[in-house]
Amino acid sequence: MSRFIYEHFSLTHAVFVLFSSQVVGRELLLHLIDYLVTNYRRNSTVTRILQTSVVHILPTINPDGYARATLGDCNSVVGRYNRRMSDLNRNFNENPASAKKIEPETRAIMNWIRSNTFVLSASFHGGAVVVNYPFDYTRGNMDKMAYSKSPDDDVFVYLALNYSRSHHDMHHSINCSANEYFKDGITNGAAWYPLKGGMQDYNYYHGVMEITVELSCCKYPPAETLQVYWEKNKRALINYLQLVHMGVKGLIMDESGNPVFRAKLSIDDRYITFRSSKFGEYWRLLLPGNYILKVKARGFRDYLSQPFRVIAGRVHRLDVVLTRRNSLTTNRRKSQKTTSLLREVTTQNMLGIKGATKPMKTTQQHTQKVVVNSHEDKLSKAHTSQALRPSTYFLQWAFFSHLHNFSDI
């Protein structure tokens, strides 16, 4: 099993992490490392990716399974278990009532996911040639083999098709066995075979959009075939890396311009939430369309944005300023104190008391604040800072293009 996660950093950056416990995925990631490093500042696409991204790659998540696997073994499941004979891709279960113990490898990945703001992810397996996407099981019926649609099903289908169609032949529906057929080379997880405790569902519930890529019919193919697998997947990997620049992104701040950490965000009525980073950053992959952003954070009033529109080939910028709950009480007290003072002064004048001052003229002013991004955003120089209206939001465009030109790859 291999995997990568994409995390944005300072809005223009993302993190790409890959994991592997099976041979083809492991070798694929090692090839990718070499390709990215040797082609930086030589290849325009690779240079652009690395200048707008932070890439993390973990070639092996299950070293025990890798060590146990046998060359030429195409069908057995020996390599999928760790030293304790636990299948890690059934081990991502945080339910305290579960009898299944969380393995050290699983716990390390869980802690890593929760301590970072990852956005786009993929894991790599062997035994089939297909892209699999959430959900992996149906709530209330764990064993039901049927399409289990997630709230972001439209995005997942797009991500899966993008990888499959960029692959050399995956989109031709390669069948590794007689009873398998995957239209366009993609499948919903539960529609293929249901499982619980998988990593892609765990990541999705923690705000990371992940697909699972099955790379080969044979799980441990001969060494001389590994270069072929790299060539078949190279374009798909590079293309997938660039898909992180779609949808909406922005900053969540308080009224003083300080970042709000771990604010809970959601899009429209999609019940899967995601969190802001320690810098107040957030990102969400969305297809073109109209959406509403919802934000909740402890100690702040809930926020509901005006409808915003995502356009193909661009990232929509939506920054949010949250109002503290106690600031409402403070403002109300200040207003009551001012009103009381005005009444007292007015009463003194009406009674003709000597030394009374003239009634104060009340003028209501709205203080407009300009939110300054504390992080250098080289790709946002064309943006113009705008004063925030009292409704506490403003919109800006970030011009990121989907980069589908592979002439230099």
C-alpha cells in the first residue's frame, strides 16, 4: 500500500505524501522522488509543482509486509500484514468499543494526519488496475456490496477519472480476473467490495480527499517490469499533483487579524467537515458551480458566506473574519453606556442646569478592516486587498490553471 497526501502551505503551497507497502507502489514512489528532484528547474511543469507545493513521500508504510512478500507472488495476501498479522488497511478504526487494536504503524499515520492540514491524497496498492474512491462501506450495512455515495462524490469521480485517463491504459478497463470489470478504470469502493477501517475513508472523515490506486495485476512482479509501471503511471501522477489547485481557499481570522486554528468548515450541506491550519488557512477541492461556506469555531459566532462561484481552472479566494461571542456582549454594554450618558446630558439641558453640555450628535460609523495575509503569497501579487464590509467577508480570485500540457514531461 502506497500513499500520498497533498497539503497546502501558506495558501499557495501544498503537501504531497505517498505511502507504500507493496512492491510496485514502493518503486513507483522512489522513481517519482528521483524524477522530481532531477527535473526541478529543468522541466517547467515539475518546477511549477515544487514551487507551489511541499512534497512528502513515504515509500513504505508497512515494512514488515514488504519484507515478508515473495518475488513472483502475484495473488497471495502475505505482504499486506504486519508483524502482528494485522492488515493495516482494515485498521483505521477510532471506535473505542472496537475489539480491533490500533497498530503502531496505523497510530503513527493517524497522528500525522491529525497534526497537519492535508488536502489531496492517494494510496497505492496492487492486485488490480483501477482507481477506487470513497465510501468503502455503507453505513448501517457493513456487508452490503453497492455504490456508497459520499457527499463529495462528484469531486471523487473527477479525481478518479483524471488519474485513470492520464494513465497509459487503465481507462481501457483492464480485467485481472474474469469477474472484474471497471468502466473507465474507476470504481466506488463499496460497489467493488465493502470494507471498514480503510485509510481512504478515515482520511476523508478527517478532511483529506483520498483515492486508492490499484497499480498492477501482479502484486510482486519481476524487477525488469518495474520501469514499465513507472512509465505507465508517470503522467497520471504529475497530472494528479496539479489537481490540488481547484475549488476554494482562504484564511480564517479573528477581528484582530489573528489566525483561527482548527475552525470547522463545511460546504453547503455536505456533512463532511474540514479544519483550518495553525495559520488559519483552509482549502477545499470543488468542481465548477455555486457554493456556500459554513464556518464554526469555539468562542466565535457561526459564519455563513454569501454564495460564491467556482470557475474551472481557477481557485476561488474567500477569506473570513470571525466575530468573538464575547465581543457582542462588550459592544452591547458600550452601546447601553453611551445611551445612558446621552440621556443624562439631554435631561440636564432640558432642565436648564448650569454647565450642562450640549447633546451629543450620534453618528454611526462602520469601521472597515483590511485583512493582510501574514504569509508571502507570490502567486497572489495580482490581487488587490479589499476593505471588509461589516458582513465580515471578502472575495478574491487566485489565478491557478489546471496544467494539462504534458509536452515537457
